[in-house]
Amino acid sequence: MILSETHTVPNLDTPIRLQEYGVGIFSTNPTKSGLKKAIKKKLVYVNGTIASTALFIKGGELIELFQEEEKKTKKQFIFPLEVLFEDDFLAIIYKPAGILVNGNSFATIQNALNQNLKPSTQKDAVKPRPVHRLDYPTSGLLLISKTNAATHALMKLFEEKTIQKTYYAITIGKMKKEGIITIPVDEKESTSNYTTVGTITSEKYDFLNLVALQPKTGRRHQLRKHMLALGTPILGDKQYYKENLISYGNGLYLHAAKLEFVHPFTKESIQITKELPKKFRKIFDIII
């Protein structure tokens, strides 16, 4: 067993259970399940003593992560990313369509972050990690945390619904100018606002619309399911579509274009926009 990583806990306002605090502090085991496995294997020490999942962290502790000697260093995934905002706490990057955010695959945004972002100088610096998700075929802005405190703070902002996300989609069929969709997703309360920015006629689809979408809840595939529920599925969606209205050519026309929130540490108003991909602009010549 060899020492892999160490972390010194900063001052905390209230005690927190180790398996909750430790999410994201180690690059080797960044997830809650990964940390829990390491604790059960007796690979995590706090102040020189083997840790348990029931242990509470109060501040000032030295947390050490060990690994078994036969464990090999993973090969690095080389993938340049466009970074639109970065400081010592967080970053916002552009995720192209056709790549996973994270998961068991080697080719993920998660595995490309280290080479694209500057290391944080904060005491609770961690391996950069996404704090929300974008589907594999969706392009757009992705929010990244670089410290343990930033992970918890940004997740709290999402829970409080104070991070505003705006997507753009091209949909098929006739749409109203604007509306609010409250159709449940997976039997859970779900809300999305939409505004139709432009509409054109189409020989194949009758009508195509450029639509601005603002999800107020964060259900899996919420926007795609809500558009299908209205009878106006997103162009290129191979999972949520109407018969004979599926397009196979240029992928899904869904783009996470804007992120707006108050920085949890600097209190700066953050407003980042990423222009529509070329495939959108070939249909709608509009600058957002």
C-alpha cells in the first residue's frame, strides 16, 4: 500500500460526514461511491487513523488516500477543450456534441479536464469535475468545480434553482410563440419555459422552429421529452421522435447556450454565452 494523495480540511462551519465531504477531493476516487469503496478497503486515513464511513469531519484534519501497489496509472485522454471562463474555484467549458461528460468510458470530458484547466491554488483543490450533465449528443456550456467547497456551493445553487440555463433547439412542427410546459418527467414534477425565436417552412417537415428553452427543473432528458410531449420533437433526436420525422444526418439540434449565476465566492455576476453551432446557423441565420 502506497500513499496516493493527501488533503488538509479547511475550517468548517459545521461538521460533515467524511463520505459526504470527501466527494471530489481526490482525483483517484472523485465520486461518492469510489470514496466509499476506498474507505471500506481501509485505504483512507484521517489524522493517521483508518477512517470509517460514519466519521464526521470538523476541520483541520489531514486526510490521506492510499492505493494498492499493483494499481497502474491510467493513460491520459488527450482532448483540447475551449475554456470560456476560469478562476481558482470553477470553470466553464464548451462540450462538443458526440462526447460523454463522464462515466466508465475513457473518452470523456471528465478525463480531459486536467490538461485543459489550471490547477487551483486553494487548500481544498480537487481534480476538476463537472457539476451537472449534458447528454452525449448535446453541445454547449458545462460548469466545472475545481475545489471541494465549489462542488458543494454549485450543487446548492442548482438545488436552489439560482443557476439559469438557456438552451436552443430546432424543433419540428408548428409551435406557439411561447409557453410553459409542466408535464411530469419520469413521474416527477418538471417545468420548462420556451420561446419561439423563429419559424421557417420546410418541404420535409412542414415547419422548423428555433426555440429558446429554459428548464426550471433538471430531469433526465427533460427538454427532449417536453418537446416531444408538445408534438414538436427536436430535429435529429433519435430517441424521442415522431414516426417518419427522424433525421439521421447532423445529430441532435440541442445546444446549451447560456449560463447565468452569481459566483458563490467572488459574488461576481457570471453570464457566459456560446454561439450556435454551424449546423444551426445553416438553417437559421440568427446571432444569439
